[in-house]
Amino acid sequence: MITEESALKVLQLDGSATAEEIVARYESLKDQYKKIKNETDDLKTLLAYQLKQIELDDVYIYFRKKQRI
């Protein structure tokens, strides 16, 4: 189960983050993970970053449900 603390940890933000900061960080990490995933030929790295993308999407959904963004 995702908590606000764990969600902020994934985004590497603190509790005072604004909605704009959360969305900007989400988009930045999403782009970064996608770039790494697309550039690697290593299956282990590919799967690791695919899991990171799923975790990031879960965090985004969590904040949407909590109406924080």
C-alpha cells in the first residue's frame, strides 16, 4: 500500500511539495526512466526501469486519488 511518505520518497520530494512540483518531478522521472529503458540492451536493466515506471505511475495515481494534484 502506498502512503504519502513513500510516494514522496519515490519522487524524492518533501512533504511541503506543491502540486506543480509533484507533477514536474513525475514527468521528469518518467522521461528519464523511459530514456534509460529505451537505450539499454540489458534485459535486467530494462525490467528494473519498467518496474520503476510502474511504481512512478502508482505514485501519480495515489496523488490524483488524494486530490493533491
